[in-house]
Amino acid sequence: MLSSGSTSVKNLPLKKRLCFLLKLVCFVSSVLIFCEFFIYYVVIFQCRWPEAKGVAHMGEKETSASVLKAIILADTHLLGEIKGHWFDKLRREWQMERSFQTALWLLQPDIVFILGDIFDEGKWSSPQAWADDVRRFRKMFRYPVSTELVVIVGNHDIGFHYEMTTYKVNRFEKVFNLTSGKLITRKGINFVLVNSVAMEGDGCAVCRASEAKLVALSHRLNCSLQKWNHSNKRCSDVEKLPPSEPILLQHYPLYRKSDAECSGEDSAPPEEKNIPFKEKYDVLSQEASQKLIWWFHPRLILSGHTHSACEVLHAGKIPEISVPSFSWRNRNNPSFIMGSITPTDFSLQKCFLPYESRVFTIYCAAGALLVILILAHVQLLTPPFYFAQRLISKHKAV
């Protein structure tokens, strides 16, 4: 049968064979273009900005001027030269680049926050490897002048506390124009950027400097909010900020026992939810968590690190959102947060990226169809119509 099939292929006119080959190329190209490019537009196009509370009655121009549209993502973990396989790098970085660029083009945010662990090997990187990682990051996460990018430091960027050095911290801050314990204000909204790796509480040089900046920011914010425990004399020489309760942005979550209370399709797997968290490793210590709440009285806390989603309430009223990883290397269903934020309120909405399992299913289905088409073309696979026709002919002959 193989010999007859090969003879049939040879006997096919050259034009017909070229036409079939062109169809196969078009089919394969269409599948590749859809799975590696258009699928990001199809999925992210379905995401919508949440409506900010209290601005429903405003006109479009007023809403645009008063509402800050923010995208929040975390844990991109760009692979380095030590543990990163070239194909893994190529695949994951392409996925994140296409997702990020598509989101910027479709959603047009005012600002993007990345909550730490930008790199996977920043804690080990040599100067040359660091420069290469930074170059790749800037290519993947390029952005237009109408959008601002703000990056928070994570433990994989500068090392866990025992690996963290002033050199690594300064290297990160120089690249991203960031200082530990920085405050930025956009459209009357105060954001406090916390180096949570430095919240160890052991008095190390980096920790002391970081905490001192946070205490100074706390004083300035509380004076701006005219807290009762700050006399006019203490606040007289303080430069005032917009009287808006701050939003904390950090890598480590505040202290919680585990992810047992977390829910949702992108929360931790059931077998991991009840594993107790280790203080100063998985989450901040109870002491550091209490300090941040007491210093800033935030209205919202956004964190990363766990690679899974979670929403908890601190002190019964302060919500913390743990943002899952943006990398398919860590999750089958990465996502990011879309926030419509005003000086007094906020609304958040999650936007899921394409599920990697679904992309893989499309490739498998396309591959199976491709094999069937080729076999049918070389007559090694009899089409159902001709198979039925042969059965009928044999039946009549009998």
C-alpha cells in the first residue's frame, strides 16, 4: 500500500502538488499567527475598565481627568543566564511581550505598576548578565510617552534579606529611577512604594535607611490628612500632599497565616492553600505588617510574591490584593489587575491572559488535522465517502 501511495504522489501533476503544499503552508501559518499573535487581542479585547465609584454622573472629559487608569502586574521573572534555557526564555518572553504590548494598545492605561521580581536571577547576576536582562526587559515592556511605568523591587531582583546588598539595591534603583520608600502622586492619588525586602526589622543598613524614609513619608501624609495626633506646630514646615489616603505597593504580602481563605480560579492550588506561610520569607513579619498599617492607614494594599491571587482584609477594613504572576512559567492562567482610581475611591477588575493549556489544545488539534489532510492527499487514508462507496460495490458484487 505504501508503494502505491508513493506512486500516486509521483503521478500527481506538479501544479496540483504545489497547490496542496501552498494550502498546507497557509494553514500552518494561520494557526501560528493566531496562537502567537491574534489570540492576545481576542482575549484582552474582552477586558473592560471598571467604573470608578462616584463618577458615574460625570461627563467623559471629567471622568478622564479625574480617574487614574492603572494596570498592576507582578512577578515577570525574566530568566537569566544561569537557570534560563534558551527556548524557555524565547517562549515566555514572547508571551509576556505580546500580552503587555496588546494590553497597552487596547486599554491605554495612564500608569503601569510591576510589583517586584522583574528578574529571576537579579540576586546573582554579574554586571554583564544584569545589563543583558535589563536590555531584554526594556524591549519587552516598552511603553509610549502617554503611559508611565513604575517598578517595585522584589527579592529576586536584589536577593532575600540575607543576600541583599547596597550594591544590588543601588543597581536596581538606578535602572528604574526608584528609591526605597518613595511616594508618587498622580491625579491627587498618593502611592507609597515599599521595599518590602528591607522590612526585616534587624537594623541592617538598608533596612534602617528604608524605614527612616517610610517614617518621614508617614509624617508628611498624616500632616496632609490633618491627623489629630499631629499638632499644627509639628506640621507647619511639612510640604503638604493631596489629602488622599495612600495606596501601598510592595512585593511581599502583609502577614497572613496561609492562603487557606483565598478563593477564585487563580488562587493557590488546593494542595498548597493550607501550607503555613513563613514570616520574612513568604510574607512580611507580623511586626512589619503592623508598622506599615499604623504608619500609613492605607485604603488599599497591592502585593505579589506568592504567584497566586488572594484578597484579605487587615484590621477588618483594609483590603489587600495579592496579584498573581504575569508569567506562564509560573501559571497556566496569568492575569493582571485593571484599576480605576480616584483620590477617594477605587474599582478593580481582573483581566486574564490566554490559558496556555488552550493554546496547546489548538496546536494539537491543528496538528492532528494536518496529519489527516496529508494522509488523505497521498491516498494512505481513504476518505469516508469513498470507503462507503467501496463497501456498497463489494456488497453488490456478492
